[in-house]
Amino acid sequence: MSVADKTAEKFIIMPYRKAKAKLTLGEMCPAFSETGAIKIATSMSERFAGVAA
């Protein structure tokens, strides 16, 4: 096994809120897979001004 095989990918979803005509960072949310990150970001997009994963 190589070193690359032992590393794990981690995903963080960062929601943004609109406050006083600026975007502010909300609470970060972890995800353990790309599919999970997409599902979380999609569900959060309805409640926040923006979402980044």
C-alpha cells in the first residue's frame, strides 16, 4: 500500500448568510463522502444565500 492509499478525503460544507449587504460565513458542516456533501449542500441551498462544498 502506498501513502496515497492511506489518506482519506474529507468534505466541508460552508453556508453563507446575507447580512448588511455582505455575505457572512455560517457554521461549517462535515461530510464523509462526495455524495453526502452534495446532498447536504443541496438541502442547505434553500435556507442560505450561498453554499460551498
